[in-house]
Amino acid sequence: MNNEDSTKKQILESAYSLFVEKGYRGSSMRDIAEHAGIKAASIYNHFENKEQIFEVVFIEKHPMFRILEILDSIRGATAEELLTNAVNRLNKELRSEPALLNLFFVELVEMDGKHVPRAIKTNFPTDSNFIKQIYEKKSEIRDIAIPVLIRFLIGTIFAHIMFNWFIGDSSSRRWGTSAELNDVLLRGILR
Amino acid sequence: MNNEDSTKKQILESAYSLFVEKGYRGSSMRDIAEHAGIKAASIYNHFENKEQIFEVVFIEKHPMFRILEILDSIRGATAEELLTNAVNRLNKELRSEPALLNLFFVELVEMDGKHVPRAIKTNFPTDSNFIKQIYEKKSEIRDIAIPVLIRFLIGTIFAHIMFNWFIGDSSSRRWGTSAELNDVLLRGILR
DNA sequence: CCTACCGATCGGTAGG
DNA sequence: CCTACCGATCGGTAGG
């Protein structure tokens, strides 16, 4: 039924935004229901219990897939351009939507990371435009395995943003700008 | 009083380990009390409420300070040695004590990061043995501001470990080893 | 430092 | 899909 589907989707969207904002235990079934326009008891027509909702949300919204999706829209004539664009874009995206990583933190702290393996197995992307582009520009890059490169790239962005959280955004000037970090990154990656 | 002090400390230690393991809302005052060997009501002789406990714990155990503390014990004859040792040591430490970062995730998700600025202001280290050593070896390093370097170093370790969490530890072979990441990092930092 | 207790809220169920 | 309700647990207080 169409109605069933759309209610289920609304529950998932509601749960996602609440989990990300308040954590798992901080988001009650009543909150999730209200935000989806129904009553708490009705949720149980679509899900067995609260944890099942989280499971589905986490698998669908695993930040890794979202990040690979963002990377797929990046273009660049040279490896340097491609990588610089990727860093800038990811940086911007993760800043404007810190929620992206929050879901993962909730999984780590409140769920002990137990859903991670299944999330990876369920929907790891089979082909990535970004990775394809990197392969085409392989000659400009040091002899590093591509997965290691991807890892380093994504990792650097995380690092950048997480460090800002650590020290608070207030004193960020003294700790360097995005461009400086990008420079160090490219030096390590390019020939 | 000595007794007051030690009870307070036990409450803080108990709260720390519980917050890290179960999150803020997942750790009840009764749990915290029991783990400290007292009853829940007695906590209020030492703290005004639950959030005040978290505040004190977070300021005392902010991962950034613990990391700088670990770095202070690192030695190395050359910049390369110093940095490699630092990467390996931090990596080992963060792996054996993932709790270190969990406290910060709890703060970000359940507290909205509101205690971060005060934690930084309250106890930022005035002198660091590690930073001093880096300065002495400045000639071997590219012309990067030292804070940027520290940031990149700590960030790389984070990145390494967080990426493992993201993909789950299962498929880690294909994504590269610690040594490979260290190599990319050093290329970017050393002259 | 404790026992006893408060109102509020939780996840989930019964029954229609 | 709802109303009504369950037992359990929460943070916090009173009073000694």
C-alpha cells in the first residue's frame, strides 16, 4: 500500500533527524511519532521496536555512503584540481551538515558500534565515479594504493573538522586554515 | 575533609567510565552512585545535579589534554623519528582506549558541544615537551606553523581510527595499514 | 550518608 | 490508526 510506505518513510525521516539531534535514548517513541504526524502506538505497525528503527536509519544514512555520493559529483582536470575540489567540497558539506557524523557517534556510543558491519555489507557502492577519475589520473599520483588515498582524503577532512570541535571554533585562527591543511595533504599524495 | 574529597573523586571516576560506556542519558544517577559505593541521594551532597557531574568530568578528561600528555613522553633523535614514534604511540593508545574519544562524542551529541569552550579555556597546557622538541627540529620540517603540524598529526591519527570504525575492522586490509598512512603524512610534513 | 518517596516519562501492549 | 493503560525507571527532594 502507498499509505503504509509513506508513513513508514515519515517515521524513518523523523527518527533520523531526532537521533542525530538528541541521540538514541534522548529521542522517545512519542517524539518520533509526533514528528511523523501519528501517535506512538502506531509506530509498532511498521517496526517491531525502537532499536529496529535505529538499525534501518543507520544502514540507510551511514555517513560513508553519503560522503562517497558527494565525492561522485566532483570534477577536475588534473589530480591536484580534483583533490583540492574534493577537500573543499567535503569540508563545506560536513560543516553545513554536522548531522552527518552525529549519527555515527550515536552508533558508536549508544549502540557500541554493533550495526557497523551489517551497514557496510548491505550497501557498499559497487562503482564510484570519483574513484574512476582518480584511476584515470593515476600517473600524477605517488605509488599509493587507491583505497589508501581515499582513506587519507576522507580522513583528512574528518580530522580537520573534528579538531575544530575539540578546540572549539573560537581559537581556530592559530591552528591553521583549510588551505594550509590541504597543502600538507597534497604534498603527501601527489608526485 | 579527606573523606568528602575521596567520595567526590569516586563519583567522578564512576561517572566517567559510565558516560563513556553508555552515554549521558544511558547512565543513571543510581548507576553512578552504586558504582561509587553509595546511594543516589548522596551524590547531591557533592554535586548540584547530573549535568554538573558531566561538566566536571568533561573538563577534567577532555581527550585533547590526554593526547598532549601522551605526546609529551615521546622521544626521537630526528624529526622523522619523533613524528613516526608519535603516530605509532597515539595510534596504539587510542586503539587500546577508545573511551578517550567516546567522551567527546557524548558531549557533541547529547550536550550539543556546549561545554567545549570552557574546557579549553580552563586547562589548556602552558608548556608541552613535545612541542618544544618539534621546535628544536624545525630545520628538518617544511615551513609550516607548528600548531598546524600538531593539528595534522593528531588529526591523522583520528582519521585513521575513525575510518576503521566507519568501515568496521573486518575489511581493513584493503584500506591500507598504519605504516602506509604514516608515510603519506611524513611526506607532507618533512622537508 | 541513608530510606522513602515525588511526579514525570519511558518502551511497549491490549483492544478495538 | 487511535485511546487507554502497564510496570519500570528516571532525576531529584524531604527529612533525619
